[in-house]
Amino acid sequence: MDLKRAVQRTVPFGLVVNTLAICWYATVGHHPGDVEAARALAPWYRQKVKPSVLDMFAKLHHVIIAAQFRRVDPAPLTSQEISIVRLAWKGVAA
């Protein structure tokens, strides 16, 4: 009984989250170089021509992390802030 209720709640949520991520990527997140970047990280995908949903989630994750570290003032980022963002990007790529 509990498993059935958990599935009834979880599956629609997962579908909504996937749909939102795909819509975000299609409207503002897409960049022509995304597939080449994904191929560079995974060379076994030589015939990859479209980004996967996982690629879309990874890019959304990068954007969210970068937005958290964006400064309000126009001063350049410090080396510590750049290192934090680079570590976050490496964590997603791993």
C-alpha cells in the first residue's frame, strides 16, 4: 500500500521536473556547443547529435551554481570564488 502511494506521488513529480528542465533548456539553456562539450567529456558518444536529458540537467545545475556566486556589484570575481565554481563544475562532470 505504501509503495503504491509513493509511486503515485513520485512519478508525477519526476515528470514535472523533467518537463521543466527540458523547457528551460529549449527556451534559454541551449547552446550549439553543448553536444561537443558532452562528447569531450564522454568520447564514446561520437555519434551524439542531440543533448540528453542528463546533459540538460547538468547545464541547469551549472547555471544554478553560477547564479549563487554571481555578485551584485560589477567587481571581478576573486580567485577563491572562481575555484569554488570550478570545483562545482568538476563535481557535475564526474
